[in-house]
Amino acid sequence: MEAVSSYREAMIALTRELVAIPSENPPGNCYAQSVQLLSYRLRELGFADTRIEGDCVLSFVGEGDRTLYFSGHYDVVPAQSRSQFEPEVKGANLFGRGSSDMKSGLAAMIYAALALRDGGFLKDGRVGLVFVPDEETAGARSSRYLVDRGLLGVNAIGMLTPEPTGGVIWNANRGAITLQITVKGKSAHVGRQHEGVNAFEQMLTVAQALQALKSEVEAAQRSILMLGGRSEGGTNFNVVPDYCSFTVDRRINPDEKFDVEKQRLFAVLDRAHSEGIDLDVEVLQEGRAAAVSENTPLGRSLAQAVEQITGHAPRFEMCPGLLEIRFYAERGIPAYAYGPGLLTVSHGPNEFVPVARIVECAQIYALTAANLFLATDAHG
């Protein structure tokens, strides 16, 4: 896979083009611009079987039915400053929002597919490039859109996604239920507060009940429940607050029962409502946990490729958040995350990716696919 190295400058250039598009989610900016650039570049590289489905880009290269999917997302979390959409290479690193999570990975996958095609490795197998939005909020325009239309994982023998794994392989992810709870009250002047209903005080009652659940699940199940990632309420210091809202983020391990944990969470809110607290609940995101065995043909091929290219055998670990692998895993398709970026910097103000890792990962994706197709050829 030495030929991949020759695409170094092209991968940097494409990463920079993608980073320059402010595809922030929320709210879901510049999806059309991202789709236009990705589909144009794919066709420019000779990937004739490229099409747009909703806000997703699908492109296939190779022959036959069995398909290894290279799938990633082009949306990014909101930037801390507009300068993050001005990509810059400084020394060994490329800086910019999405450089790590995961626009550099998209570039690496595209050029890995190009190397596989031009090297003659796709005579009896295809690579399916799938690029989606809405991943950062688990929205309906993401892989879920393809699932609903029967377009996800057709004839799949596996899936790779270039999440910023920092050198490990993620073969599992926690599930997530993220809620925004709005407690409603009645405003009144502070001097006549007895005529109002203090939403903040009632919110404290709800939060205390959720804290009890938090202590239980985190102590007994080594799981996660976070309160108040975002909170707001009231209009002024001298007015009884007529609303108070806060978020709850419940992360569920693969060995927990998702539906049971969801019911426990909502039971706390139902009890509060039955005790006279007026509240609304909005589900911001919901996704199930997933886990894939390390010992699948794709898992072995990926681990071997990582060791061959980097000189180090990778560990398999669980991602602390949601992953797109869940859409494939629940259909029995082996799916793994491995990418050039670093989780520690991915959503921060100084997000960057080591340029050398972009090239390394492109080599790893190409080698993984080549070995996987050879192995499946040998075993029929």
C-alpha cells in the first residue's frame, strides 16, 4: 500500500476543503455545500457510481456484490470561533474544526478506495463510501435516513468508520438517551412571590430525584448519568422564574438493558409530574448501545493492518459515546471505528489532526480491505 503515500498532498487538500465548510450541527449548517463538494470530488476521481440520497453521499467502486463500507459523517460540533473554519497546517498538524472528527478520516477513506481501485484489488468486491450528516446529534438525516429507506449496509461484509480513536479500535459503544426537561411555573414580582410558582425551586426537586438515580446507576452499574450539561431559566433577578430547563444525558452500557434503563429514567419524571410538578420532556437524541466481537474476519484484518503499518498491535475498546457502528451491528454486520484523530482534542478550540496519521490511516483502510477480500476469497 505504498501507493497511498503518493496521495498525501491530495488528502491534505481535501481535508482542508472540508474543514473550510462550517457544517455545524446543531443547527445543521452547510449540508448541501458538503454534499456538493464530496460528490464532485468523488466523480472527479472517477467514482462514476456516486449518488445523493437526502443529505447523504453514496459511492461504490469495484466489482461484485460483497461490499466493505467506509462510512463517516461530515457534520461537526459548533465552533468556538470562526477562525476554526480557516484550516491551517502548523508543523506536523492540521488545525481546524472537524480536522480530527472526522473530515481527515473522510479524505483518508476516499484515497484508500482510490488506491484499491487503481491497484486492482477490487475485482471481486466493492468499497462503499457512505458520508452522512447529523451524527453529532443522532438526528434523522444521518445513517437512520438510510436505514428507513433500506439503503444501509446492502450486501455488507463489514463497515469501518474513521472516528478519532487515538490509535485504538472501538468495537463497542454506549447507548444514549438525552433529554431536555422544562419545568414550568408562574411569574410574579419578587415582592409578591406568593402569587407565582417558582420553576427553579421545582426544578431542584426533579433534579434531586434524578441525582438519586445517578448515584444508583453509577455505583451499581458503572454507568453514566449527567445532569445540567445545559441549563437556563427565568428572566430577571426580581421575577419569579416561570420556567427552568436542564438537560439529562444517560449513557447506557452494552450489557445493560436499554428499554429497562429508559423506563427507569422516565419513571422519575412521571413521579414528579404525578406529585404536581408541571414539566415537559423533549428527547434530544436516542441511540442504542452496540458491541461487535474482535474476532471477525474484518476485526482481524483491521488489527493486522494497524500493526503492520504502525508497528503496534492495537487494543479493542468501548467508545464512551454513540457510534455509527450501531446501525450496522444491529443488522449483524461487523463494524469498527478507527481513525486518524484524537478524541481529546476533537471538540475543543484547538482541534487538530497529525498529518502523518491521515496517510497512515489511508494505508490501514486500504490494507484492511485488500486482506479482507483475499481472506474471504480463500474461504469462499
